[in-house]
Amino acid sequence: MLAPIDWVSLDWGGREIQIEYQYVGIADADAPLVVFLHEGLGSVSMWKDFPDTFCQAAHCRGLVYSRPGYGQSTPRPPDERWDVDFMHRQAFEVLPMLLAALKIDPLQQKLWLFGHSDGASITLLYAARYPKALTGAIVLAPHIMVEDLTITSIEKARDLYKTTNFSEKLGRHHQDADSAFWGWNAIWLHPPFRAWSIEEELARIECPILAVQGLDDEYGSLEQIRGIARRVARVELVEIPACGHSPHRDQPTLLTKKATDFICRHT
């Protein structure tokens, strides 16, 4: 069941921002709630119908939202440059404030996070900071450290944005395409970010994790999810052939089967 898109106001760092969100899936208030966290250039609309289709199959409620700077949420101010801790701030500040504003108590509900790419890294950071808050988490193509492969692909994205109609395509999903693109691209290509890693934080995760990656992922190697398995006690890995950086677009049927089974077994 798709609810209308709505907005909620948050006070983030002394500045009022609007966050776009939408409820999807079944209407049962006792069903598990899956919160979807998008990729580095994602938004509510860029998920398309996957969250609703997935939640219907998994018999879950779903919450999809656009982080600040993305979708129809408040754009990033032109003079604001994200720092190396930008994903930590999303996990430790924005996500908890959003849950509180929507009266979602992680300790009272069967709460799951479902993150893709940057959203998967934010998911892992939240799970590590709040080990009792989640029933479980599903992470697609997560980043736990920075690889040369990732930087090369992000450099290619920068060149495409400058020389093609990439900005026009992004503009269909973002109130301010430049805000979304350069916020993401500039920090990933910022030299100090090369040392970014969340590997040591993963050991604090207690909930079960399903870590999924395509074998043809152009933004990360399998070391990303295998590194999670070495550090987190309760992890299952899914390595998908004929699949790039977005398993929910490249292999939605297989992903849905694996992830719904995982939720059923752990809920």
C-alpha cells in the first residue's frame, strides 16, 4: 500500500530542514518495519516500486525517505561541503531524529534497515552505534573502506556529469541535481576521504546482517562484504552473478527471495 509522499521538519545543526518520506508495504501495525536508505545519488523516487513490491512479498511495512540534499528533501546549501564524517552524521544524527519525529521507537518495534551503497554504510554505522535497536539489517553493495575501484568509478561519474545529460536525468529525481551530485562526488574524491574506514566499528554490531553484492559491481570488490563477515558475528553473504552495483535493479527477483527469507527467519 503506497501512502502519499509527505514531509517532516527536523532541526539539524541549528537549521530547519524538510525530509521527504513515504510509507509502503502492508498496513499491519504489528508487522516488521523496514526503513530504506538510498545510495549516494538516490532518493525516494529512484527506488521506484522496489520497496513496496519487496515489503508486500516480505509482509512488512516500509518507510522510504530522501536524505538532506536528495530528492525533494531540503537541498544542500551551495557553500556547504560535506566532511569525511558525512555518513556518520546521517547514522547518528539524521536517522535517529527522523525516527523520533515519526514516533518510531526502535526498542518497541521490529525495526529493520535496508540500505544500498552509501545507505548501506549508514545502516552498518547505525547498527554499530545502537546495537539493541534493530531486529536485523540488509545491506546492498556496502562500503566499509575506500578502494581504488570505487574512486575510479566516481571519477568517471564526475566526467559524465560534466559532459553529458546526466544532470538532466538526475533532475527528474532531485529538487536540485547539483546539490545531490556534487555533495556526493566532492567528498568521495576529497583526498582525506581516501583513508575513510568503518571496519573497526563493525565489531559492535549484534543484529543479524544480510550482506549482498553483485559480482560485476563497478564501485566495490567482494572484499567489502567479506570484510563484514570477518568482523560481525551474525552475517550471511549473497554474491550475485550478472549483477552490478544495484542488486535491486539488476536482480530484483533473486534479491527479494533471499532477503524475504532472511527477514522471516530472523523475525
